[in-house]
Amino acid sequence: MPPRISIQPSLKALTGYTPLSNSINTSVRAASSKAGERRKHDPFLMAQARQRKAANVSRQKVLAEERESSLGDPVKSQPTPFILEMTAIQTDSNISSSLADDLNYYLKSNELDAALAFAKDLAEPLQNPDRNIADPQAERERMEKHNQQHKNAQEAISRIVNLNNGNTKDRVRLNITKCIETFGRHYTDSTLPPKPPGVTHPSGPVHPERAPRIGPDTGSAEVQAAILTVKIMNLSRHLETANKDKHNKRNLQLLVHKRQKLLQYVRRKERGGPRWQHLMETLGLSDAAWKGEVAL
């Protein structure tokens, strides 16, 4: 097979032809480089450039501050009644009288009173059925002793279940229970109107009705977002005094981003309806909690 010979370089060498576009580009680059060198050595132009840069930087800073102030804080919540109650349970060493019914170990006041009354009746001393040989004084003494023992047991139980004697874990557990009771769909389905219906086509599929809910709702996105808010409040309060705790700072970032995803999901599924508005207003969250990029 004969060798291939390139003809174009040889013709360029013979004719000395160079494309016009290359020469134009070269001259433009040379002119621009000369102008740049001239600007670098001109003090007036350099001062003008510095002024323009400083004005742009200051304006960008002002705009960034305005955007952040309009969105709000992605971590902290506004002091709504629900948030104030959560904060009082977490931070106060002594629970106020308005929260005196909140007991430890998932107990309710009415349940505890009923259990104590049943225990008192169960341990009450029996009377002699033959009243002719009965000793009223001995029966009265046994009843007084029983009442005193019941009073001592009631005082001991009340101290055990009192939230003032619990730790931070017990307080967080009570707050989680309140989140389930407040935002669970077993409660909000009867108090909040349904979300706006979507547009359905007549030829679309017909879905069967859902079975009625059994027990409290602990897994909906609203409940999980409220529980994450309680944990975020606890961690942010801890980091105010322990600014070198890098591990918990990382945990706070993870919780905030997880809550952001849940809030975006609720807003998309509820179409900004009453359930979404109730969640944001009760938790006191701003748009910064779900909109844009969260940077801590």
C-alpha cells in the first residue's frame, strides 16, 4: 500500500497563506492584554475598580442579610403556646402548677387516682360479720392504720411519678407524648378540615376507602416533624453553653435537615392546606426551616 502524503502543510509552506481570522484574534488579544496592563498601572482606574468591588460586596452583604431576616431562623421556633409549654417542661427545674397533671412514666392523673382508689379498697380490712362479738374499737384502730398506710403510699407514689424528680430523658419523653397527642391524625382528623381535593378524571381509578385508624398516630409526617423539633430544641439549648461539642453539633445539623425534608413532604402532599398551616403555626417555624439550603 503506497504511503499517504499530507498536501496541506506543503501548500501552506509554498504559498505563505495564513487565515485572516487567526490574525484578527491575535490582534484583539494583544490589544486587550495591553489595555489590561494599562489599567493595572493607572492609579485612577485602579481606584475606580476597587470602589466598584467594595460597593458590590457591601450590596451583596445587605441583600444576604435581608434574605436571611425575611426567611427567619432555620433552627429556633417562635414562642407559641405549644413551644412555651415544651420549653417549660425541658428547662424548668420545678414544673409550674399549670403542668402539674403531667406525670412521669406515661401516667395520667385520672389513671393514677383510679389505681390508688382501687388499691385502697382492695387492702381495706374486713369487718367481722358477727356484730355481736365484734370489737368496734379494734376495727376503728385497724381502719385508722389502713388510712395512714394508704396516705404514706400515696405520698411515695406521687413523689416517684413527679416530673420534678425526673431527668432530661423523662422530660423529652413527655414532650414526645404531647407531640403525638397534638399532631396525631387520630386527633387532627376530627378538628381540621381536609386538604383541598385534587382534579380527578372520570376515567381514573377509584380507590377504596381506608380502614379506620386504630390507636394513636405515631408515624405521620406531622408527628415526626414535631418530635424532631423537640429534639432540636433540646440540642440547641445544650449547644448554647457547650460550643465545643462537635458531635452534638453534627447531630443538630442532621436533625434540622431531616426535619426540612419532612416539612417539604407535608407541604407538597397537603398542598399548603389546613394541616400544613396548623403544623407551622403551632411549632412556630418560619420559611427558613424548609425553604432553600439550610446552613448552620
